[in-house]
Amino acid sequence: MSEQNRTTEEWERRVAAAWADIDAYGDERAEEFRERIGKLADELPPGSAVAPFERACAYDSTGRSDKAVPLYKEALAAGLEGYRRRRTAIQLASSLRNTGRLDEAIALLTPELDAEHDELDDAVRAVLALCLVDAGRGREAVSLAVGALAPHLPRYQRSMANYARLLVEPE
């Protein structure tokens, strides 16, 4: 992990505790929650990529995708790495979708389909499917969604994976 992205376990625990409390704030106290996350982000060293990421998440999670987008981009430009980088791609694409910037969202997530696989693979596919539907590309969206669902089915995995492929394969 690069120096600018380094956090401490204690800081990570406090951030996790703040996020665990988000539902207690509700819509009427969204600004208070964003301030809580902002204060934690302020503890990080200047130039930290994690600080704008956490702020973006707080805006995003409280219905302010418009404010989250530039912060996600700042986090990526500052060199956000690993799991948080992939979360940023997913969350930024979702925020771009919410603000009507479908082409950007699709372009951001498409390479993630071929990235190193982890537990975020289905989230990548789900958000990309939503973007594709909004862009009028329903067959591709259903293909992604069914393809993501297929491995989780108790039966019919192979059939569903084939059906998903056939939705987008040229005839």
C-alpha cells in the first residue's frame, strides 16, 4: 500500500463503526453523517486517496450522487488501490448513472468485467446491467444479470449461463 493510502487499523475500526451507524441518521440527519465521515477523513495525511473516497461514499449513501462523482474521481486520481479502487469504480459508475452520464458509467465498468475476480464481481455486473438498461441495451443487461445469477442457482447453472451468452451472441 502506498504511503498516501495508508490507514491504521484503529482508524479503519472507527470508520467501520461510523458506517455501521448510518441508518440511525436517516434522511433528516444526512449532513451530520457526512460531517462525521468528513472528520475521520480529515485525520488522514494530505494527498490521501482514501479521504476523498470516504467522503464520496458518504455523499453517495445520503442521496448526493452529484457531490460524490468528483470525489470518487479525486480518489482514483490520487492512486486509490485494491479493494477500495474497485468499490470506487462500482460506486462511481452508479453515481454517473444517477446523474445521467450513462456512457461514462458503462466505459468505467466494462473493463471491470475482465479484472481480477473477487466478491465484487456480481456488484460490477448488477450496476453495469442497470446502466445498460437505462442506455436502451436491455438484452446485454439481462445477459449480464442472468450470467451473474447462474453460479448461485442450485440447479440449471450451465443452462442459464448458456442462455445468458445466447442473448448477446450474434445469430
